[in-house]
Amino acid sequence: MTDTFGLEIYASNKLVYAGRARKLVLPAVDGEQALLAHHANIVAAVVPGEIRFESEDGVQSIMAVSNGFVEMVNNRAKLFCLTVERPEEIDIRRAEEARERAEEQLRQKQSIQEYHMNQMALARAMTRLRVTRKQDV
């Protein structure tokens, strides 16, 4: 019995990764969720955050993702998110500017909807910055 599973990671506009993996850790509504080989079949929501996976040959990867979902069926995982970014694809200056904009917007009076939108923008910017810093470690 093999200790790997098929993994495909999709952004709305492209296939980001396709291959075998040993482990996939992703952000879920109730915290991080890990998928290993022969995991039970599931469909789960993914929230903005970082995913980590280990490929068949032991290479560790980290990426920033937005909302989406993951499906694990018959030892094959498919992750679908609006955006998926590798650390080297993230413009750090733009992410820092987005964080500053979102923090400023959160300090101002706003509707509940605006507040939640700005919270999401801040979370995305913080995730993008965190992922780029982990790459340098």
C-alpha cells in the first residue's frame, strides 16, 4: 500500500500543481485540516490562508490561497480556490500596501458588510506576507 495520493491544485485561471503527495494541510472553517493517503472521502470548505504539502519526493511547498473547497475521493485530492499563489509570485510591496489600506479601512466607521470585506482583505494580505517570509527560512 502506497503512502501517497494524487493531488491537483487549481486556481480559477490555471492548474497550479498536479502530482503525488504525502500530505496536504489546508485552512478550514474550524482550523487546519490535514489530508493523508487513503483519507476518507470528503468535500470541505477552504478559507483564505496558507496550504502546505509534501510531494512524493519529500519536497515541502507552501502557497497562499483564497476561498474554495477541497474534494478527496478514491485517494485523489482536488483543491479548487479563486487564487493560489506561490511565495515567489507575491509582490511583497503590494501586499504590504494592501495590508495598510485594509487596516486603515477597519479603523473607520463602516457598515457590517464593509467591515467583513476589509477583514477579508486584511487576512489575505497578512497570509501573503506570512507565506513569503516562510519561504526565506
